[in-house]
Amino acid sequence: PKKIIIDCDPGIDDALALTLAHGSPALDILGITTVGGNVDLGHTTGNALRLREFLGFPGIPITAGSAGALLRTPVNAAGVHGEHGLGEARLPEATLPPAEGHAADFIIDTLRAAPGEVTLVAIGPLTNVALALLKEPRIVEWAREFAILGGSYTRGNHSPAAEFNIAADPEAAAIVFDAGWTVTMIGLDVSRQALAVGEVVDRMRTMGRLGADLLVPCVEFYGMVTATEGPAIHDACAIAYLIDPSLVTVDPAVVQVETAGRFTSGMTVTDFVLGDRAPNALVGTSLDVPRFWDLVLEVYEDVARRIGG
Ligand code: BDR
Ligand code: CA
């Protein structure tokens, strides 16, 4: 399996993405790192810990990172994810603490220990990844692959021009895109196709405790506040891509993050016309929606069987 580190801000769709990553035999999670984003760092870390308890992966370290953006005042998405970040999910209290140390150091140390072997994926604001890059630029060479859920080349969701994870810390995102590696950018253009429509939720309802305590209350809460056709399960798209890259079409591009714009701060300005420039990103442009849901729901069914109830 592919070894990965997941940097996240759970967050409803983060929790659904972590469940997918944990359940997939194609991935081996070496660690989870948390960042303030959808809700504050205390809650994103607490949610990761409770999810670990619920799903039963006590051996995977969870390391907290940055509470806020590099320069900007924190924003959050509690209006979308609920005050505590996981809607109405019912997860047990965590019995195990987070790991010692800072997320950025966990990322650096884990990549350094196995150059060329470990994939890094970020599904929250990019603050921890930027801090890791500032402290140890060689992670660019050590990472096998780096992917994010974030950005967009068509529209925003936090503002007309900017997607939430980029808008939450545009300076961090600019550091990450300018670091000299290739960023696989799975953005809203892809993730807004991953809608948990009625049939998807109906199948989740058959999944015992996993469905009743996590998936259904999360998706229903998310649905109330986001879309009419069903909410977009953004973060799961980046994980699904790592499990099976053929699910997402990606095109090379030069992506630059707007940090100065009055109306466009956090925009991922994406140029598919490369000329003689080298691309710094592979940008997701479409999702094979039926195969995406087949994959996700099959993995969830497996996890549901394992945790029972
Ligand atoms: C992203 O923003 C967050 O609210 C979600 O968890 C996801 O990572 C989508 O724009
Ligand atoms: Ca997220």
C-alpha cells in the first residue's frame, strides 16, 4: 500500500475522508496531523482523536499543528460543519492523547525517514505544510507525491474567487505552490461533483453503527447547510485520487495563489497555457462520479462490518 500522511481539519468531509483512507487496503496511514480550519485546532484535533477511537486505529499517531494562519486572523467554517466540527455525529470520547510535538515536525521527520516513499496529502488550510517547508525545504525532494484538496480554477466557495482551504491561509498556500514540487490540486472543480445524493445516503443508512453514528448524521447536517442535491464530500476526492488516480483527470498547469487581491485573495490563478514554462501543478478537471461512489461506499461497507453494530 501507499504510505501517506494526512494533514486535516475535521470537519465533516475530513472525517469522511479519514474513514475512506483508514478503510482502504491501498493506503497505509503513517500519521494524521491537524490544523485549525473548519473549527479551531482544539476541536479539529479532538475530532481526529474521537474518530480514531470510534474506528479503532490506536496505533496511528495524531499530531496537532498550527492553530491559525501564518499572517491572517483565523476564519472558520463552523456554520457549515457545526460548532464542534462534526455536525451531529455521535463519537466516543477519546481515551488516548495526541502525540507529542508539532505537526510540521512530524511531517518533516516522517518524510526524512523514508525519502521517495511517503505521500503527503493536505485536506485543510496549508499552514502546517508551509511551516514544514520553511523549516525543511528538502521535504520537496523527500515526498513521493503531494496532493491537496483545495483551490479551484472556476469559482470559490468561501468567496466568489477563493476556495476555503486556500482562503483560510493564502500566504501558506503561496509558499506551498511555489516550493518547487508538483502539487496535485484536487479542487472544487472536481469535488463539487462528489455529491452525497439520496441513493448514497440510503446506502449509508444500511451501514450499522458507522452509518448511524457517523456517516448519516454528518452528511445530513452538511446537506442542510450546503446543497439541495446533496452535499459535496470534498476531502474524500483527494483520498480517492490517491487510492485510484484513474478516478480523476488531471492536467498540468501553472498555479499561483493571489495574496494581495481586494476581491480575489486566496484565488488559485490557474494557467493551463504553459508555453515554455514548467508546470507546478497537476490540476484535477473531472471526476468519474459513479466509480468514485462505488469505491467510497465499498470501503465504508468494509469498515462498517469491522466495527459492527
Ligand atoms: C474544503 O473546505 C472545508 O470546509 C472542507 O473540509 C474542505 O476541506 C472545501 O472547500
Ligand atoms: Ca477539510
